Amino acid sequence: AQKVTQTQTSISVMEKTTVTMDCVYETRDSSYFLFWYKQTASGEIVFLIRQDSYKKENATEGHYSLNFQKPKSSIGLIITATQIEDSAVYFCAMRDNNNNAPRFGAGTKLSVKP
Amino acid sequence: EAAVTQSPRNKVAVTGGKVTLSCNQTNNHNNMYWYRQDTGHGLRLIHYSYGAGSTEKGDIPDGYKASRPSQENFSLILELATPSQTSVYFCASGDWDNSGNTLYFGEGSRLIVV
């Protein structure tokens, strides 16, 4: 079965710094998709960025990027030049071809301080 | 604009009562999902559907039923609500296209069972 683990419950950083959030996953499938979502204080959940397992290049999207370490089954989210509005809960998720419904980690709460 | 809408947004139910949470999507996605969010657990998959007429059990289906009468609508049914089902419920839609099944979420439905 799929499993997604986020061990960092909460992180606090100063504005304009870089933060990395960790995520490890388990799958028996050779092909899978990894996602990061953001939940704002209002409760809204939005998609941020995705990594396909067959791609060697790390995905980037604006000031979000991923650190994909396939041998370690790890997909870290990197936010550069953090802003106050980056304060949110970030969820890692995975979908593989054997189990098509995405599973989520427990989430990491990020607080960005001025 | 494509969207996922949930109703009701807030509900207080009595123990043993029946609760129906509804979800409508205009994304024309084949797949729809119901998750619940509880502190420390992230988003846990309850039921999902691949299309009209289909429902599949997720990781925590006990006490819940699902119904997908059309492409657009997916309901979560609690026949005999219990206090342990107090939670925030999220509906999402997605498809196995180039997005790899990126999910689009509704606003969430907060359910309190007393």
C-alpha cells in the first residue's frame, strides 16, 4: 500500500529565507506521481507542484522547487525567498499506477515571520 | 471557471442521524474523491469514484457510503452518524491526463456530530 510520511509537524522561518520541507514515500510501483499542495488559513487547498517519477530533473514552479531523491524515496519541497503569505500547511501526496487515488502525508505547518 | 463546490459548508448532526455531504464539479473530470481532515492525520481517503455509477473504498470507508449518480456529482453518506465522524470533509476531482491526476479541491464541509 502507498504511504506518505511528513515528519516535520511545524517549521518557523524568517521572511526572505529559504525553507525545505521533507517528505518520504513508499510504493512498489515503478511509475508514480508526487505532488505538493498548500492549505491556506481559510482552509482552501491548492496544487503547487508535481514530480513525475520517470523525470530526472527536479520540477520548479515560481519560487517553489523540488528535491527529488529517488533512491531515498524522498521528495522535498523548497521555497526560496519566503514571503509572509507562504505561511500555510503544506501536504505531500503520491499517486502510483497500482493505486490510483492520491494519498497524503500529515502535513507541515509553515510560519513565516517578518 | 472550473470548480468544485461542496454543500453544506457547515453541519451539526445528532448521533444516529443521517448526513449527506454533496459535491459538484464543473471540471469534467472522471475521478472524484472524498477525504477527511483531522489534526495529526492530514487528509485521509474515504471513498472515490472513476466515473458515474462507480464507487471505490478508500483507506477509511467504515461508516460511510458514497454515491456517484453523474459525472458532476459525488455524495458522501453517513447513515448513522457518530461523534467520531466529527471532522472537516473535502471533495476533490482529478483526471489521468497530463496532470497525472492533480486534484482540485472543494472548500470543505465542517461536520459536528453531537
